[in-house]
Amino acid sequence: MILEPTETNPLTRLDDYLRKRDTEAEAAAYEDELFARAVAGDAPELGFHAGFEKSLRAMNEAGTLDLWLTAKDVERVMKSGARVKTIVVDPSAPEPVDASDDFDILITRVPLDLTGVRRLDVDVRTPEGMLLKTMPEALFDPADKAIYGCCEAELARTAAAVPSRTEFWATGDDGQRRLLATIHL
Amino acid sequence: MNTGVVRPAGALHCPAMRSDSAARVRPFEALDEQELCRRLSPAIRAFAHRRLERAAAEDFAHDALLLVIEALREGRVQEQNQLGSYALGVCRNLARDRARAGERRQQLFEKYGVTEEDLVALHAPLEVKRAKLEDCFSQLTQRARQVIRSTFCDDSADAEIASALSVSEPNVRVIRHRSLTALRACLETPISWVAR
């Protein structure tokens, strides 16, 4: 699939500049404009880009950038030196998550039969059914017979503090999408 | 003899050798430029590491080696037995230049009451809230996550990403731009679980 080029906005223009997607003449003109805007406090994309990259790299190094992991990824996180709390949330008998103790990372193992599943999407809803977020194409390994949620402490505590309904939608080889499991917490 | 192939020389890499004969000077019969670079590189690195912290030392070593290569290409060093002292001279001159810049910096620090820590703090970007970033990143498609990770965490070039994902380079750019825009918008909203 060929996507149409995005329209230029300050953030994507900055990205093109950093990746030398422009000519030297265009870059020189852009620098004049960028520095003038920066001095005027009118270049928020600069701060966002730098901060975003810094946080992204830090989380990637910690192994917490992805919210869904395979068992192999979990092993790596466990060896990272961070304080890792592991729990199991069985969709058939979910227990409330206690995130009150001291930890850096919460790993939640959700036992699921993923045989024949090609794609897994996860929806989070309010108990009444309002969609809060969709996490498309969650990472999983069918051999694990489970998926693993990985949250840094702040996100884990935020999520644990509010009632929610998590739905696991599986798409199989036949292309059919079906509800694999629901967790009410 | 020169193969024109860039070979690793420890942590340093000699720049690619040009194959056009007009631009090449062959001052030494016994050893080619790349081999000379390989031999000099550890000495230059040792010189740099004795004086500078790691990142600055690597930068220094690259600059020094480049100046040595320039001298070789321009035929300023004709004898192999002169090259060691020439390279050391390059290192000493470069160190003096940097020391002068350092002294100048120290003078400016003292004159204006600014410290190294002040500069570090000024340069430090404000981090994005990690809980939000994790929340928002998880809402991207697998391909978008891969483009963002490869770009910002692995420093991959668009061509490498395109090859890994079996898409075109322009497509990688479009995916990255759309993902960046979506992430920025998402990061400005409350965390998903409380956005009700």
C-alpha cells in the first residue's frame, strides 16, 4: 500500500530536517526560520522531539516501551535489575490487581489459548462499555499460551485504580475476528 | 595495494578509500593507507583517552585520523618512518587547539558565572511522561511501532527500515510522520484509563 505524503507540519518538517530529507539550501532557510522561532519561544516541536526521543530510548532500554510482551521478552525485563512484580490475571476468575506495593514494573500474565491466532487486538472499555483505547496487533507467541502485559509502575497504578473491561479480540487464519476473552476488573 | 574496501579498525573506521587514481597518492610501497590507519588508530585513541572523557576522546580520535588521512592523500608525508611523528604532531596540535578552546570556555564560565552543570541542565530535554508514552505507543499499529522504534531507538536509516518492513522509503517517512503526529496528539490527552 502506498500512502500519500503527509502535509508539512512543524514536527514532521523538523523530522525531515534531522534526517536530511531536504537540500542544503532548504535546510539553511529552515535553520534561519527555526532559530528565529526558537528564540521567540514559538518552536515547541523542538522540545517535544528531544523529550520524546529521550523518553522513548530510556523506555526501550528498560524493556517497557511495548505494553505487550512474549515470555522471552519478560525474561529480559526480569534480568534488567528493575523491581518487577508479576501477577496472573485469569480471565475466568480475575482478582483485583493490587498495585500498592513498591515496584518499578508490573508484569501481568494472562493465560489465553492462542492456537491459530494470527492477530490479537486489545480493547479497554469502561464497565458500561465505552471504548477507552484500542491496542492493535498486540505482541504474542502462541507457544506461551498466554500474553504478558508490561506496565511501568505509574501506568499500572493508574490502570488498577479504575474499574475497566478488557477485551481480547483474535483474528485467525480464516480472517474471522472473534472475542477470545474478557477481563472485568 | 589497496582494495578500496572499508575495513573495521577497532572502534575506529578509516574512511572509504577513493579508487580514482587522480585523487590517490601512494606514498608508501609496503603498506596501504588502510593498514596505516589501522596501525595508527590505537595510538591516536590512547593519546585521546589519556586526555579526554570517552565521548570526547572518540570524537578527537576521528578528527585526528582524518587529518592524517588528509596528509597522506595530499602527499605531505612521503616516508613511512615519518608518519608516526606526523600523526603525533597532529594529535598535539589538535589537543592544543582544544585546550585553548577549553581555556576560553573556562574564562567565559568565570566571567559570566555559568557552570558546566548549568549548560547540561539547559541542554537536557524535558522528558515526556513515560506512563503516557507507554499508553500512547501501545495504540500504534505494529508497523508504526516498528518504524518509531527503529528510527529513534536503533538509529536505523529509512532504507534499512523499508527493507525490513518490505515497504518503500517514502512510505517509511509517511508512517513515521503520521505516527509522530498521532503520538503528539495522544500525549496531550489524559491517560486512556481515566479519559472518561
